[in-house]
Amino acid sequence: MTRRRATAALALALGFALAAGFALAAAAAPEGAPWHGDPIRGQALFVSKRCVGCHAVRGTGGRIGPDLGRTAVKGSFPEIAAGLWNHSVVMHEKMREFRVAPPTFDGNELADLIAFLYFLNYFDEPGDPRNGKALFAEKHCIRCHAVGREGGMIGPRLDAIPRGTPPLRIAQALWNHGPAMTGAMRRMKLDPPRFRGNEFLDLVAFLRSQGQRAAPREFRSAGDPEKGRRLFSAKGCMRCHAVFGQGGGVGPDLGLTELRGSVTQLAGTMWNHWPAMSSAMQAMGMRPPVFVDDELGDVFAYLFLARYAGPPSDPARGAAMYTRGGCIRCHGAGGEGGVGPRLSGRMVGEAREAILQRMWNHAPRMWERMPAQGITWPRFEPSELADLLSFLAEGLDARAPTRARGK
């Protein structure tokens, strides 16, 4: 497959996801979460750097490595970066087997590629309407709601929505309907439905397949993260939930909590949280938030971008990792160089993505020289790599030798 065909096939597989993703990335970034990559350019790099030869994205691409659109790449920048770095040794060996040179990156290329991989998490895979139909009965939706000639009449009909209604708009309607629905279900001695995996996606796919063939009014599916940041406070979310320590402590920290899946899957997770959240808000004298227009999409866009940065890093811990990871043995306690190149002063103030790119491009020489030094390849937990990058961004100044020795 030529690069042009591979790019076209990948774009077709993703639909308009990356176009919406770029709009989201270009929007006003939340405070404390600077954005450095372009997912559209990253998509092209995924092909031109031959990543697509080994890795598929939701079924489109190679089969040698894992499908990066489904299970392999999840989480914040530190998680993606650590995954790439730790995988690089296996990747290098496999590429040497196939006589393919490891990719190198210039300019902002690695940041663009990481942005592409990060935004793969935001958009939905197609749901299964057949499974959704079964779930419509299993989750007891059919007891109260009619679709076609089947279902109850306690709640509104669910086959009147336009087929093109975005999934988040359906999730928003479900959320707003929560108080009335859970009350009715309790009177019927039924438990509110809970969703696992792709179940919510499948249910939404079924409802859309049964809807009216009418065009919905315009909907910005990517959301506006700056509006979402304001709504997160105005709707009272911040009274219970923090984002990396900024906010309340009643509920889980939504920056630190493992939120996996697309935004629609996260909407299903949010719904699962409804009973506990409703009880907590009642105890605090709060009313459940109601969302209108595109507000739920805006809140999710904010949470998604806010999670990119990951937890705050610590240069002091990074100094210890500089020693523990073996960097000090080749680059010197103060970054003065030796077996490896000089580091002192070369990365002062650089973005984490730029420093990671330097490390990635330097990796082939490390593979060659580390065995002679008796150093094993350093593997990092996401927090460890974030700390190390933060330390390197300080430039290994005059304090570095003392700090790197852990004194």
C-alpha cells in the first residue's frame, strides 16, 4: 500500500474524528495544560514514518504490533510517552529483523504524533445496534420507553430523535432525565442500568438506528474546553471533584482517576456514578446539574484536555531518576557529557515533547553503547519519565551534580 493510499485509508477509518480533534486542540487550552502537537500532522506522520506498517488504528494498518486505536495507547502524555519509550527496544529489534530504520523526528514531529495518538481516545468506535437492541431490553429501558411497536409508555418515545443526533447529545438527555428515571425505576423495584465496556455505545447506536431520517441542528461534537472549564465550576462539579488537586475531595479526582475510553463511553461511566452522586449531592443540599445545548460536550472536552498534562511532575525526583536510570554514567553528574553527549544547558525551558524527541532520536546510539557500560535499558513508569523530563528542562544547572547524587 502506498503512503497516499495508507493515509486515505486511515482517514476513512477515522472519519471526521481528527478534524474535530484538531478543532478541540486549537481551542483555548485549560489553565495548566499547554498544548504542543497537531493531530492532523500526526496522522500523516503515522503513515510517513511507517508506524502504520506495524500498527493498525481501529483495524486499518499492520498486524505486527498492537492496534493503537483500541487498547495499546491510553491516558495522559506521560503514559503515552512512557509506553513509546519502553516499547522502543522491542520495536528496534523487530525493525532490525525487517531491515527497517527506526524513525527519527524533527521540529515538532513527535509532539504531533503524540497528539494524534492522544486524540484517538476521544472519539468513538462504531457501536453495535444489534447488541444495543438486546441491551434495550436487558437494561429494562423497554419497560418505560417505546421504540417502534415495542415498549412502554411511561417515559417518552425514543424513536423520535434524528438519526444523526450525536451520541453525547443522547447521553446528555439521559443524564438530565436521571432524577425522574431513577425515581420511576425504584417505584417499579428496578435497579438503574449500569454500563460496561462498549454497552453504552451499542445502546446509543441502536437508538440512532431507530430514529427519524432528519438532519439535527448543528452540534460541535468536539466541544469547547474553555467553556467546559467554566461549566465545571458553575454546575457545581468542582465542589465534589478535583482535577489534579484543584477542587473538592468528596468524589474522585478526575485528573488522577483512570478514565478510559471515548467520550461516549465516559458518559456511560458518568451515568453509572449517578446513584452515588445523587445521594452525595442531596446530603450537601445541591441539585443535580442540568446540561443544555452542547454543555456536556464542553465539560468532557475540558476534562479530556486537562488530563493530557498528567499529574504535576517533580524535578527533584527527576534528579534521582537521572541517577537511578543510569543517565549519570554516560552523561555526567552535571550533564557535562562523557560516553554520551553533553546535556547541561541544552534543554533549558524546552517542552517535554521536545526533550522526549531528543531522547528518542538518541536511542539507537544508546542501544549500541549501553551493553559495554553494563547498563540495562531504562524503563520508566509514567510519573518517573515526567519527573525526568522536568529535571532535564531545568538544564542540569550548577545544582545538578549535588541533586543528581541524591545529596
